[in-house]
Amino acid sequence: MPYWAYILLLILAIYVVISVLLFFLQDYFMFKPEKLPKDFNFYYENQEIEEYNVETRDGAIINGLRFKTQHPKGVVFYLKGNSKSIKGWGKFAVDFTRHGYDVIMVDYRGFGKSTGKRTQKAVKRDLQVIYNRIKENVSEKYIILYGRSLGSGFATKLASMNQPRMLILDAPYYSLSKVALRYLPFMPLSILIKFPMPTYKWLQYVQCPVHIIHGTDDKLIPFKTSLKLSRIKPNLTTLHSIIGGGHKNLNTFESYHKILEDVITSKPKEVNLKGSSIDVKHTSKRTNAQA
């Protein structure tokens, strides 16, 4: 066998081995779940909570929390990121309960007390079941979908299939396939990745107002990602930048809380463009003044 053929076969073998490992180990790299014992007691200072379990049609258990307010203006369905459990993520509920909104948080399959085999299809189905439960008690015009990082894709999918009051995306990705492609540019990710999460495709079918919040210094999911997403439904979308914000620290910025308060407490107003410069045409051609 020629030397060059031997090298080629070796490279091909290494490529195949890496592809196989990527397919079977991607859950380990993509998800960082924290598992909780069944008897774990959730507690948050100055927060009233109610724990619940929902059994899915395939026998999985989805564990969640409802953070309660006295006279709720509506419900925020908060879809968290890819790490830990709602034990830690629950601290962010206060950003909504202080404005009079109940908050629903759930752990995806394999996180916290939730059980079941985790697939993109299964998680989407689980979240729709939870959304349907919320709709049984709350009109959709009072439901806000909030997706953080990994949860932004799931929140967008839910919004595309329902009619919530609004969709808020916190540090969203264009698609997880494209995020992975930044780190593995030579791998056939369209075939290998189990959670492609094409947020950009689902966003095309969203009919409610969309608010995107993103830090300008986000190294994991660059700000330009949200800029691309904001162009998909420009008439419905508002892009909010957090100057200097990273991927995990937006809640430490005063501007984030100002944006959040403005978004969830203000009623949308129709802009009166009469008399504005919107129809003014600019030209580079010079015209001679009349004598």
C-alpha cells in the first residue's frame, strides 16, 4: 500500500472515531444537569412556591415550581439554560414576582427531579404539556414566554405553536448546530447533532411581540447572533443590548432590570408616524434653485 494511501486511511479512521464519539458523548458536553433526590425540599427566602410533578405519556416525570404572587398580573413561563437545576435557577424568579407575575419553572428530563430519556422531540412535547396546563387557568394574553440560552430555542418553538402575550429571548442562539460548528468546523454536524435547535426557523412562525436581550461581550453566543435573529421578524422584534454584558451575568447589570421592567410592565403603544420623516426621500442629486 502506498504511504499516502496509508496516511489517508489513518486520517479517515480518526475522523470516523471522532464522529462516533461526538454522536454518543454530545449529551455530556451539551448538558450539565444537577440531579436532586425525590425528597429534596425547595426553599427561597421571601418567595412563596408550589411544587408539582407532571407525568408524560411515555411515563417520564417533569418536576417544576410555581413562584406565587398575591394578585398575579400574568404568568411567566421561564425556560432555563443547560446547566444545574431549578434549585439554583429559581433565584431569578424574583425578577418577575416583584412586578406581580407568577413564574413557572421546570427541569428538563434528567435535570433535578425530572426523569425520562432526553431528546429534542420529547422535551418540546413536555413543554407543550406544561404550557397547556398553564392555559387551563390563565388566558394566553397573560402568558409571557422567557427563554434563557438553551431555553431560548424551546421558548421560540412554543411561541411558534401558541399565542402568548410575548416572547423574551435572553442570550439566544441562531441554532445549536451553528454554535457547535464554531468549535467543530470540519464535522458533519447536520447528521451527528441530536439537538439542532433551529431557533431561526421557528422564529419565522411566531406572531407575538419578540424581545431579544443580549450582552455585547458574550463570548459563548456572540451578540451578532441576536442581530441576525432580530431581522427575521423585524416588525415584531425589539433588540435590547446590554453594553459589556457576558453570557452569564446579565442580571448583574442595572440596564437589564430596566429593560425587563419596561418590557413586562408596559403596554404596547402604536406609534403615530404622521408628520415624521419616515417618508422623506434623500437624494445625492443637486437641483438648481429657481431665480
